[in-house]
Amino acid sequence: MSPSATADSASRACDLLVRADAVITQDDARRVLTDAAVAIGDGLVLEVGDYADLDARWVPRQRLDLSGKMVMPGLVNGHTHLPMTLLRGFADDLPLMEWLEGHIWPVEAKLNEDMLDIGARLGCAELIRTGCTAFLNGYFHEHITGDAASSCGLRAVLGEGFFAFPSPFFPTAEACWEAIRELEARFSNNPLVRTAVTPHAAFTVPPEILAASYELAESLDIPWQTHLAESPIETSVCLGKYGMRPVEILRREGLLSPRVTLHHCVDVEEREIAQLAASGANVVHNPASNLKLCSGMSPVQAMLDAGVNVGLGTDGASSNNQLNMFRDMGLAALLGKIRHGDARAVNAQAALDMATRNSARCLGWPELGRIEAGYPADMIALDLFSPNLMPVFNHVSHAVYASTGMEVCMTMVAGEVLYLYGDFRTLDVSGLRKEAVRCAKWVRNAFGK
């Protein structure tokens, strides 16, 4: 079914009819419907509209009554490193380079595949619990995260990370090429999992290797993502190495295009923002991580005004401590106002767009992030009886400013319910908790934490 498809007016069968007090559609008109329903079939939204109309028009095999709930598109995490849940709280209150080089890289070098699997599944559980249905990942041994996401029912775009210098995973950047090809082949027929080419950053991968990796992404026709301009320190390193700022490095190499997603973009100038907009490159804002590492405040509203597609991400749980997109959505809106000195900057609708439709484009999966006929049935529900969501004047405002993520009571991907009223249907959370404790003991013993 094409995205423009609509349901026939005649009564017909569907797999599931969901009823809710309100539905935030995130369609092109940004409609918010009350006393509404969503008809679902074959993993797609068949129709969304007034409950009485849909109840008369559709004959569902199952019904899901979410009275007292607000349904909205599943949030899309535009930047994370899922297995880093294992390092949550491992190295706090440190600046970016000290945190990365002195603490994170040494422990990552010793992580084995069993630990990465535990970290990935723990991350999936947190995403499902807090209403995230798709994510763009970057890490090592990405087949492990892909298998975890697929088994849990989440959508994922996987990026096998590499540096110019030898790592425990690859002796050279080029040695990663075959792993990327194998990853793409492994998940080529999986409807939930896709891949991306993922050099670490402009200060850890030289221009010629960045360019070579981009050619690989073009040959495979998959997204290309990298950290960029995360802090002024990164900029100074690039200037010292190459005499160019991070954005200029990519521009000179012809690496700015709609295929590209750039994470952070904190230290960017007005002319660089214009270059990003003209190229069609995507940017993912990571407010909690940027604040915690004291990297700076990204000029999000300036990028939005210039026409840059800006999505939203949590980054990893070791630099955010949460994978909760609701927290980052609220922070994006609040931080944007301070960054630009304007209470109207990064308003609630803009923040919600960043966490849904815009992030979907960052994943190269633009059909996600909305509830509309012909699009994937990836939806979540929030309990409007939560005291912090009473009363309701504006549903979008509540999603951005009032919600904590703990109000999520239902998470669905492709029409399949993954979580409902505390029940994780695709995960053994109790067993996972024991495995996480075991990993924590290993980290303490190995690194004196």
C-alpha cells in the first residue's frame, strides 16, 4: 500500500481497531483528533479518524480500548549507542575528551559479545518502556544490536563504528568495510533492521577515509552518519590537524548530502548552517548529552529557520544516563529558548517534529514518525490519568513539556504490541536484570569502579 492510500468507505476487515481519547497524528496538517480511532492491517495504518465513523466502517479481528489515553507516533531516536547502557553512571561529570579517552574507550576495548548483547537488550527494554519505536545506532559488532532489536520488535538502523587508528575491533578503517557489507547482507531481508556507514568523527577519521567510506555508502545505497562539531575542542583539533573546521572538512570532500546524518553540530557558524541547509544534510540534536559533557548548546532554531532537517537523539546511556526521548524532547525545547534568547524558539510542535518525523528522515526511513493511512503502525499511548497530565488544554504541549516517559502504557511497532500496562511482551526483563548485575560486577572488578 502506498503512503497516499486511504481506506475504502465500505465496511471491511482490519486486524486491529484502537480507540483513544486523543490521537496526535503528526500528519502534514498536524491534526490532533479527539475520541478517535486507528484501524490497522498488515502492520500499516489503514485509517485514522473519528471513533464512531471507524467503528461503523471497519470489522476488526481485535480491539484495543485505550480510553483515557493519548495515542501518538512512536518516537524515533536519531542517535544512540545502545550497548553503552552497560556503562550507565560509569564515568560521570567529566568533559568530553577526558570522558571518552580516559574512561570509555579503555573499557569498550574489553567488552565481549555476550556483554554487548546484554547491553543491547537492556537498551531495547528502555526504549520500549519510554515510547521509542525506532533508533539510529552506532557501535561495534552491530549484528548483536540488530539481532536484539529484531527479536524485541523494534526498528533499527545499524552503524558499525570505526576510526582511522587501530581499535580492538578493526586494525584499520578499511578493515571495517567487509564487516559493513556483511551487516547489510545479514539484514537485507529483515523488515525491521537496516544499516548505515558510520565513521566516528572528523577528528578521528582523516578526510580521505571519510570520503572512501562515503563511497561505500553510495555503493550500498545506505545512509552515512558521523559525529560532527560536537564541541569547540573538536573544532580546535580539526583546525590543528587539517586547518579546517569540521563542517568545512566534509564540504571540501563532497560529503554533505541528504544521505548524510550529522550528530550534535554544537559548534557551527552561520555560514556553516547555510551550507548544511543547501546540501540537504540531516542533523541530530542531543541536548542531554551535550549538557552533561558540557559540549555547548546547539543553535537548533537557527538551523530549523535555515531549512536544516533537525532530528533528536539521546546519545548513549553513558553520556546521558537515559535513553528516554521524552526527556530529550523537553530539554530540546527548553534549551532552545535559552540558546536563542527567545521563548518562542523550538516550540512544542517543533520539538515533537524533531522526535518523530524529522528523526525518521535522519534514519533514512521517512515513512516513520506519523499516524497516517498507508504508513507503518508504530504507535505509543500515554495515560492521561497521570496527575502530571491533568488537565489537558494542548496535547502536543503535554507530550513535550509535561510527559516524563513513564506515562507510556503501550508501545506498538508494525501493528504488534510490544508493551502494554507493564507487560513486556518480547523481553524477559527479570532475567535481563540479573544479567545486567553480572556485567556491572565485571566492570567494577576490571576497572575498580
